[in-house]
Amino acid sequence: MRRYGQKTARRAAAWLRSRFRPTALILGYHRIAATAVDPYSLCVSPDHFAQQLDVLCRVANVIDLETLRHGLLNGSLPERAVAITFDDGYQDNLVTALPLLAARQLPATVFVVSGTLGQEFWWDMLARLIFETAVLPDTLTLQSGEQTIQWTVPDPADSTLQKDGHSPRHHLFHQLYSQMIKLKVEERPSFLAQIQTWASANHPLVAAHTLAMTPSELQTLAVNKLITIGAHTISHPPLGQLPTATQREEIIGSKTSLESLIKQPIPFFSYPHGDSALAVQQLVQAAGFRLACTSGNDVVFPSSNLYCLPRFWPADMDGDRFARWLRPWLKN
């Protein structure tokens, strides 16, 4: 159960650690793109990302994850150390983010979902069907195994925000997402196909940059000396919900397939959905990864667990706001 003030207390404790102990920050991004609809808040616009990088160049010491790891183990963290990471492996990481990083010679790690290369992620397809279909039918019935699920969609064409700041479509979308994330990987295509049929969606081809990188694009990204490729499982499941054997397959399989593709070691791992239970951490360590990142907001310090390193997730904000947001976490 959530306790009021708990998040504030955690952030205050993190801030105190950043004052009195050697610390570093790991920043997490997903997409560098300007989009009209971003229900997951995954996107930072290219202009804002460039401004955020300029701030980092002025006030921080941007390092790669291997330098961070070495500093944590040896007590030699650089002052005001910051590492940059990306999750999932979208095409805009190559097309948009890399040129901005390269212009400033800043390193980054890109954690890739190995089983979705060149494809649209299921969560993006779901958002596209719900938010880009002009008029949705007012009743939705879905079959999931032996279970029949039915929703009545209130005023599906209504985009008016309600008291909680969301439209009826947002509520439908979040209900469907909550259902889909529980499904097995092999069950999701049928579920999405039913939604597509219900919406009578006849959309144009998905814009290239909303897809995951193709194998050849990932190879192009991997040869850049500023970039380290990490693993983010095969299919992006919440690992803690899976049997141990399937967890192991997702973790080791992603590492093996990516290493085969880019002909480089894959040293780092990122937990999908931040699902980093102790048993999962042990599987990641046993698979030969050197560190792993999760999604909880906190600073990193020498006693941090290398297989559960927290990250901060910058919002889509300009350089001035980013500088103000960043300042409390960097020692003066």
C-alpha cells in the first residue's frame, strides 16, 4: 500500500546521500522524438534533448557505464559523474540521439529488446490504435483464452479531459494496457488483432522512427565508439511474473543473440518495467553481466548494488528547467 509522503521521504534520503558521499547519476531515456500523443511519457523532443546535453556538458562529467562501474568498485567516482542510458532500442536512438551525442562527444548505453528488432512494440501499437483512430465503437469485447472481457467506452470520440486530467480514451487505453501486460508473449498478437478489428483501423505505415532498430541499424549504432549496447531481454516482459526457466531464457537469450549480431560483448543489462527482484538479479549476474540498471529514482554511490542500479528519468523539458532539476543531485 502506498503511504503518503513515502516518495518525498525517499527523494530526501537520496538527496542527503548525494551531499555527504561520493555519488553519481544514471539518466534514463527511451525516445528522442516530438510526438502529438505520448501516453507513456517516453519522449523527449530533439530540441530539449540537445539542450539537456548542453547542460550536462557545462555542469557534469558524463561517463560511460564501465567507468561508472570501475569508480563504484574502486572508490574513484569522478566528481559530478553522470551516465546516459536508453531503454528499448528505438530507431530514433540512432537517427536522432546519436548525432546529438556525437556532436558533444558524450557516451551512452542503449539497452535493446533483442526479439523486436525492426518491429513496432506492442505498447506503441496499442496507443496508435486507441489514439489515432478517428471514431471508436462504443463497445469492445475481447477474448483472452477462455475469458471474455467487455468494456463500454463512454463517448469514445470525446477528447475532453476529466477531473483526473485524462480523456475517456486515456481511461480505455490504460485498462487495455493493464490487461495486455499480464498476457503471455504469444497471446498478445491475437489480443491486438482483436482491438484492430474492433477499431476498423486502416492506418498508414508506422513512421520509421517509432519502430525498434533493424538488425543492420543496430550494427551501425554498435560500431560507434561512444555507444555501448546492453541487453533488455528478448520480449520485454515483467521478469518477476515468469517461471525461473523463462526468466533465464529471456536474460541469457537476449545477451547471446545481441552478441552474435554485433560481434561485441554485451556487458550490461536493464530490467523491463524495473522488475528487479533478488532472484532475477542473481540470474542476471550468473549470465555474466557486469552491472544492471533498474528504474527506481535514486543516486548511485559506492555501496550500491551493481545489479540494481537506480536511474533518474528526465522529462521533456528545456535546458533551464533541466538545469534546475539536475542541480540538487550534483555536488557543488
